Amino acid sequence: MRNHFRKSKAGQGGPNTGVLIGLIGLLIIIYILFLPAETRQELLTENTTNTTTGTEKTYALLLDEQPGKLEPSSIYDKYSDGHSISDVFIKVTRNAAVLKNINPFYVKNNIFGSSSKSVTFDIPNVDTTDNALLSFATSSHSGRLIIKLNGQEIYNSEVSSYNPNPIELPKELLANNTNTLEFSVSSPGIAFWRENSYDLLDIKITGYVTDLSMQSSKSSFDIASFERNNVEKYMLSFYVDCASTTTGKMSVEINDRNVAEFVPDCGSPLAFDLAPSYFVSGENDIAFSADAGRYSIQQIKIVPSFKDIQYPTYYFNIKNEEFIKIINETLKARMKIRFADSSHKEFNFRINNIIKRVDISNFEYTYEFPKEDLLQGNNALKIEPINTLEISELKVEYFNP
């Protein structure tokens, strides 16, 4: 009876155990189905990799970079000729000019009263007007002639000749645009029966006027961003031909910043080194100006001197344990490059200063490093383009052979 009871209990437990195992399996399947797609894929991939003989498996990522755009050193040839600027002509002329002709007039002062005369004249630019003079003749004169410029007395004296010396009009008293001269005669004083008077004719105001309308000349030129970002310095050179015996100080501005001042050695070439900070990517302006003389400025050139292109060096470390596996060929390392497009590409890469040449037209390039190329510890990798490269991804990783 006791043995039969035990067998019956065991027989009853068998089906229950199967149901339980089936239920657990069903729950696992449901759990996997409700996992996010990426997690589910990773789980299934890991299981496949671990169980499939000969399937390649990434062991570790040693380097992960995004180099971006790499230009070859030959690109400098495109910019090495620099920028040629058209010839320019500048001049500053200083000419004598009549600023005002004044009709004859008569001024007097006697016991019965006095008469005076006011005359206005224009000076458009006091800064460019020099040596302004008042000249006149007098057919009859008595007493002292009094002259005021813009309310300030500049002359108070008896004229003793038909053509007196010209009277200077002080520059500090002159104003831009309208100026006023007042003419009057001194009182006869106690000789009340007398009359002081002046009969003035041939009255004119003269001066030297400097014409600055062609004092400067501005030209424009464009600088590419690659040139501006890689230039070490610029050299400005030109030749000055003087068109007059008068010479003055010349100046050069780049983008409204003064970069050079000099008195030209007419007939000789001139050159100046300029810092890149004076220039910008895109449109730039160069202006020549002078304070006197006439000049033809020829053979104007702005030539860049470039820095040596420095391509980045990437480092990855191989530890002792992995290095032994590489030597025994149970572990390998490879480089993977992903490009932005599938255009033709030529480049060299250096692994620990061992040069490899590549010529492809693909989106990707993979290279398995021979064990002889690798070092225990730090390894150096550098890519040197022969034509322009756009590298979106650069990786070095271990893999099981």
C-alpha cells in the first residue's frame, strides 16, 4: 500500500512539471516580444554569435574619430599666385584760386554819420583751403581802414598806397561755408569838419585750394576661407611711379585699417609683410592715399605664405595581453574608414610611420593590420590626403580571426 501511494504521487507530478516548464517558456517568449527592437536584436545577435562556429566577433573598439574634411598640400598651388590688383592713379593738387570777387564800394565816417560795408564769401572746406588773402586797391583814402572777419578785427591801419599788401585772413577765424568781412573807417575825432573815407576797388579774396577728390583709390578682392584659415602671412608688393615733382606721405589701408605709411621712392618696388588678422574670408578692400603729389601705382599683388599642413595623429593603445594574442594571431586589429561619398580617393596613411598607399572609389575602406605594423602600448595613425577627403568615421578595432 505504501509503495503504490508513492508511485501514484510521482505519476501525478510529471504532467504538472511539464505544464510549468511550458508556461515559463511562454512567458520568456512574450517577454522577448515586448522588448524594444534594438534590445531584442542585440540579444538574438549575441546568442547567434556565441553559438555559431567561425562567426566574426568584435572584441573591443580602440579608436573612434570623425576627422571631417582633409585637404591635400597640393591645394596650396591653387592659391600660391595670390591676388593681382588693377593699377590705380591718385593725386592731390594744390592750386591758387579766387574765392570771391567783390564789386567796388565806398565807406566813410564824418560828423553827420558813417557808412560801412559787409561782404560775404563761401569757403566749402576750410581744411583744404590755405593762405587766404584779401587784396584791394584804393583810389582815395583818409583815416584808418578797419576790417573785421566774422566779428574779429584783423586790420586797423591807415593805407598809404594805391595797392597795399594783401591782408591775411587767419585760418582759425574762417568757417566752413559762409564768412563775413566788415569794412569801416575810423572817426575824424576832434577834426569834426573832416571826413575819413576809402574808395575801394579791385577787391578779391584768394587762396590755395587742395583738391582731394582723387586723393585715394579703393579696390576689392576675394579671399577663400581655406586660404584665410591656413595662411601664415601675406606680402603686399607694388611699384610707384611719381607723376609730379611734389611728393608727400602715402598710406595703405586694408579693410579700413592702416597697414603702411611711407614716402615713396619713385621708380622702385615696395613690399610689406602683413599679418593675416588684417584680412577676412570673402571680400576685402585695399586703399591707397597720399597727402600730396600725383602717383601711378602699378603691379599691385597680395601673395599668401602658407603654414605647413599638419594632419592630426590619432593614438590607440594595445595592452600586453592583447598584443600577445596578436603576435600569436589569435586576435587581429583593423582600421575602418567611412567616407561621405563614393568618389575617387587617393591618400596615404601611416601606421607607426609605416606608409601605405590607397586608391579607391568606395564609401568604406577596411585594412587589417599585419602584426608587424603594430606595437605594444601606444600606436600612431595618420591620414595624409592626395586629393580632398571627407571622412565621417575612423575606427580601429579588435576582431577574432
